[in-house]
Amino acid sequence: MQHQKIIEVRDGVARMPEWRMAEPVNFLLNDGEHIAIVGPNGGGKSMLVDMIIGRHPLLRQDPFYDFSPSTAELVSDNIKYITFRDSYGGDTDKTYYLQQRWNQQEISEDTPTVKEILEEAYQMAGKDTAEHRQLQRHLYDLFHLDTLLDKYIILLSSGELRKFQLTRVLLSNPRVLIMDNPFIGLDVETRDQLKALLKTLSQERALQIILVLSKSDDIPDFITHVVEVHDKRVEPKVTLPEYLAHRKPVPDRVLSQEKEQAILDLPYTQEEYHTQEIVKMNKVSIRYGKRTILKDLDWTVNCGERWALSGQNGAGKSTLLSLVCADNPQSYACDIALFGNPRGSGESIWDIKKHIGYVSPEMHRAYQKDIPAIKIVASGLTDAVGLYFTPTEEQYKMCRWWMGIFGLEGLEDRTFLKLSSGEQRLVLLARAFVKDPELLILDEPLHGLDNTNRRLVKDIIETFCKRKNKTMIMVTHYKEELPNCIDHSLFLIKNDENKN
């Protein structure tokens, strides 16, 4: 039986040399197939997708498309692509800066709400049918969007933003849906529901799904085939059972003994705080309009403790961390002490940040400057988004050292926006560690990392926390991402409840 070819790239070579793979690309998506594109960070997964969707023009012949039964003429109407970068930036927040989510009074009246953008997407689909309204209702229920409709896009948490992006794209009724790491940033319940929804859509509609996955142990069962991409080479398509049968296991440890010892042997500075209580919160409440995000929260983090902070999307995890880092203006109205100093007792935001290493989805979203990776790492020395001082050669040496720890050798001069999303996350992690902080705050640190780099970062965290007077707070929606050194946990629940 002859299958309908929906997309075919045959011996594809990009016209621009910087976008070329190591060898000509062959790729075929047939009707009824749903493909996972997997491979290491920087291996070429996004370059392959850019070739598939026609973003990178090819020599000789363009990709072949047959989107029937869709009647839409443009490739861009038939293929919708949600990228990692879209969920941490994009058209809705060109002027986004790191603290903006917490400074709501600075948002202009022109900023769109979730409801306005989703209704626009619905209207643009041009299908005001009972079936399409049912899909809209189903998506709103699945992602609990009714509670978000009146919120500004800029104020959504990273998980909420991802739900919004997925809904907007699914409402546009594409023929082919390509999603880059769709499950990261979503809590366990929502991940499972999204997989079930995609499975249903793949069975009931003329919709082919392509998932680009860094975490290759997260392949849903509706996927029929897998394409592996590594070293800028595209391997032949195989069935999902074939791929799973031959998948290589992740090593138990990736960080070398030499690098582990080097971290343990790092010298200590003379400027450290020596306090028992690192974070102390008394009856802390945070409200935005009618919404209560945190209510009467008591929380103490002692020196040397390693906390796992968890909870549903929108429960207030990132808000809580923004209070610790003094990025949230409401923090100065709360009873908070950091390193034994009450908030508002005269210390500046920079005095606080000097002792904190921090990485988060908000930070990733704020980095839009295309400057060399080593300068991104160096910016961690002064906690700026961008580099506004000239590092010494000794400081650059330390930046290169930490980049080497995170496996980024040779990428020092590559500009940030030319890196893959996983490489960007590793650069931001090196930035968090570069000043040897006393308090490490890691908000979804393994976002977008492949299995080997996830293991590497866990090794680095576990090693770093063996050093004296190192305290950590880590947020993740994947329990298996938590390092072995975790010894305390705080679980936040939406609807004004918090519990230990």
C-alpha cells in the first residue's frame, strides 16, 4: 500500500554554509507516522527541523510537501513549530527583562492578555465549528486556562507560558505539529494529560506530530518512528520499538574524577557569610490584585541544607525564589532575612546577589543578547544580564575553567544565540557557579538537556554541595532530576495553601 508522503527532504544541503549538516539530509514523513527527533545537545536537531519547515533554503531542490486534505496553501499555515526559544521569549515579549514578571506596575496597557491572544488564534483558524469549539473547551479544561485568561502574557510562569503556547498552536488547526521539548516545565499531571491529548489528536484528526526531544527517555507511546541526529548527521528513520531496543543506557556518572577533585579543591574566599540561617521567612504573603500566590509562609533554610522545591504550575515556586533573590519588589514589604540580614536593613540587591548563584527559565528568557558565551559566564561575576565590566585575565581563566567543567570547551567565542538551547542552558549554569556561591538557586536547571548532560549537571551539583557551607534550593518537575544530596523539601499547592 502506497502511503501519502507529507514531507520529504531528499539529499538536502543548506545554501548557507553555516547551516549545513555534515552530510546531505534525507527525511520522510508519511501519513499516519508520528516521529520523535532525538539526539545530543548541539547535535543538529534544530537544524534538521529548520530544513524540514523551509526556514533554511536548500541547494538543488526544495522539500516536497503534500498537506492534503488540508486546503491551506502556505507551508507556514500547515506546519506549526513551537521551539524552546518561543517559550522563553518571542513576539509577545521583545522588551522582557529579568525582573519584569515581578514588576507588574510597569506593564503597559497595550500588553495582551491570554484570552485576547487565544481568541485571535481561534479566529485565524477560520473554523468556527462545533468540533473546533469543543477542542477549544477541551484545551482550556486540560490546561486550567480559565484561571489564566485575564493574565498578561508577560506574567505567566514558565509552565503556564508553555501551556498557553501549546493551546495557541493547537487552536490554529495545523496539518503537521512540531514541538521542541513540549513536556519540560510541566508538572507531572499536566505532562500525562498532554501526552494523552496528543495521542487522541493523532488518532482522531488529520494531524501528524513531530517531537524534538532532548530527554530521549520521555518518548510517548503514540510515536511510531524515531530519527536520531548527532554530530550534524541524520540517521535513517527506525520504528520506536527498534530504537528502544538499541538505545544506549546513560552512564552512572559522567563527571570525571579529575574534575570532581578540582571542584572539591577550589579555594574558599574571605568574603563568605558565616550564619546558621541562610533564608528566614516569617508569615510571607504575596498578592497580585485578587490573586494570592503565597499566604502566611514560614520557611527557614539553614546553612548546608539542600532543598527540593516542588508544586503545580503556577503554585508560586518562582515567585518564592524571586523573593530570595530580591528580584521581586514585594520582598521589601515582607519579613525576610537572608544570611542573617533582615530585608531592608540597608543591604543593596547587589550585596545579596554576590553570594547567590542563580539559573531559571526567567533568566533564560531574559538573555537575548548575542554576545560570546564566555562573556555570558563572566556576567555572573557581577550578576548583570549582559557584560558591563571588563573581566581580568584571572577572571576569564575562571570562566574558561567552569565552561570546561560543563563540557563547553571550544564554545567560548560562539555567540549565545548561535548555540543550541541545551548549550545555552549549560552556559547559564556555568554562569551560576562561576563565583563559587554560598547559596545555589536552581530553577528547572536541566531544562532542554540531553540525558548525558543531565547526568553531568547532577554530578556537578552533587560534588559542589560536598564543599563547606554550601546551601542549595532546587526546583524541578521530574523527581529523577533531583541529586542525591537533597535532604529537605517544600511542596507548594495552589489556592492559598502551602505545606511542608
